[in-house]
Amino acid sequence: MACPVGALYEKDDVDAVWRALQDPTKHVIVQEAPAIRAALGEEFGMPPGTLVTGKMIAALRRLGFDKVFDTNFTADLTIIEEGNELLKRVKEGGTLPMITSCSPGWIKFCEHFYPDLLDHLSTCKSPQQMFGALAKTYYAETAGIDPKDIVSVSIMPCTAKKFEAQRPEMASSGYRDVDYVLTTRELGRMIKEGGIDFVNLPDEDYDAPMGEYTGAGTIFGATGGVMEAALRTVYAVVTGENLPNLDITPVRGLEGVKEATVKVGPLGDVKIAVAHGLGNARKLMDKIREGKADYAFIEIMCCPGGCIAGGGEPIPTNNEIRVLRSSALYADDGKVQKKRQSHENESVKKLYDKFLKEPLGHKSHELLHTKYTKRGSEMPHGKDE
Ligand code: SF4
């Protein structure tokens, strides 16, 4: 993202994905993070902030993916698991503030520089990894496919997601949760290599059972989005009613550290904070270390602006572009999606009915939750894995 001459770039996985797509013995499925739909068009000359969800799905089908699913589906699922985890910690006196765990760049930073505070991290896997674990269990079962024949590909705005997918613990189904991670730029290259006229593609829709999403899932891609999505559901679970206004504007925008207090029925005032960029993360983490953080819940994203400006997104990225890409996601949430709260996702409800049974239950713990590694800051290079 920062190298002016393109000498530093992601580890390229395009050839491996082409090989999987051309292997007739493999069933290749794909998920795309929310930030992709707000930026992929830029690789084809479309203005920043153009929402290209339908064309992206159409392009992935034409590349040969057997099923086109969505990371937003498991973003909604993350909110159910994480919201329940937060409530459990509040009720049972668990470690607070709880901190989000979706951003592998942030997680690795925390493992190195704040290993004493790892208990604050939510144990939820990121939506990418939840999707991967379900792809080789729930989906394999539903579709009657042997999980060894499933290749699970994800399209991410993020170079750190390649690392996250390879963490040794990310194989709870007995197989790698996610086999290959491509960045937005790599997907752009594949679409060009495939000779697909992206701009003139028709809009197509996701496949079931892992393609439905709500507006809450889509705003994960912008700083503050996970917090906003979580508060919508936590409020509804605790009070039995919807938040009077689903737009929680104090957590939106590019201010480095954002704070808000939300009244949540019998829980009273819930104080929350949001940071993006690791310098801002440090400010909140130092506050926790000093015992001065009275928040219940903190969202931290590694990249300034959140995933819409991740290391795998189209270049250039600047604040003007960050605002435009975020606006596309908020428009998807506010104007396109009819449902805006994760607990309203019918496919997620079905997943619980048929497979997981309950949030934080046995299967969830096995497949959707994880643990972290104390790495410390003095590890010699290459010795920290
Ligand atoms: S904030 Fe950056 S490092 Fe974290 S998941 Fe998003 S793109 Fe990846």
C-alpha cells in the first residue's frame, strides 16, 4: 500500500487458485469480505465508492467458482457469537473491556506488544475463519460433499489474512479452514486474465446457504462498523426491542479514537471505544494497562479507516478514497439491505437450528472460537511462529 515503486507486494496465490479451479475433482467455493464490493470496481476504472456486489458475484461465477458465498454471512454470525460473549462477560464478571478480534494485523500486534492483555480479546474467530470452518463442516454436510474435496478461497482486502489463514490453530474442522486468500488486487488480476468484461457484467446474486447478509454484516468493512453492528444486536437481545435509531453515528468516520456511551436497558450506560491504525490502538491499550479504561467493549482495526483501506485494496488509498469506499458500505446498509441487524439473518438462524444449536454452545466453541499466542516484542525475526 505504501511502496511507491511496487517493489513490495503480496505473496501471489493467483496461480494456485487457477489450478484448483481447473481441477475437476475439486469443489471450489469462495467468500468475499465486505470491503471488496466497495473497491473492486477501481481495478476496472470505476470511481472509488462504486458498489459492485452483483458484478463481483457474476465475475466469480465466470471464473469457475462452484459456489459464490459471502463473508458477510459469517460477519452476521460473528455478531451473534461476539454479542453473546460480551453479555456473558458483563453478567459473569469476565475480563472487560472485551476487544474485537476480526483484524489479524491487530491481533498479531497485540500478541507481540500487549501479550499481558490477550484475555481482553474476544475468543471469536474472524468472519473469514468462521466461514472456513463452516465450509468444511456445515456446508459439506448440507451439500453432501466430502470436505477433503472442498477448496475454500477467500477474497480479502488484506494481506494479513493470508497469514491468519495459515495459523496452525485455524484447522478446527480437521482441514485448513481457508485454503487460499486472494487480495482485491489479485482478484482484479484474475478477472483480467480471464478476459472478463467486468464493467458490463449483469448483477447476480449469492448462492445459499452461506450467502445471505444484513446491513450490519456489510459495515464490518469500515472502522466502527463491527461496534455498530454489535450494539444493534446486543441492544435487541437485552431489551427485546430494536435500537430507536440503528445509525450509531458517533462510531463512524475517520477520527483516530472514537468513544460513545449507549444506554442498554437494564445494563445501564455501556461505554465503548473504537480505534483504527495501530498508533491509535496503542493509546487504548496503554489506558487498559494503566487501569484507566472504563469501557465495556472496544473495536480495533489495524488499518487506518478499517478494511476498506486494507493492504490488499486497490492503490492508491487516501482519506478521500477511504470516505468514498465507507460511504458505499453505509449505503449498502442503509439503502440496499432490507434487514440491518445480524440476528434477523434467516440463514444464520437456520445454521443455529440445524447445526450449531446455540450461541457459545459446544459446536461453536469447537469451530468458531480460538486462542492467541503470547509472542512478546523481543522475539528474534523468524522465531515467533
Ligand atoms: S483492518 Fe487491515 S489488517 Fe485488519 S482485517 Fe482489515 S484489512 Fe486486514
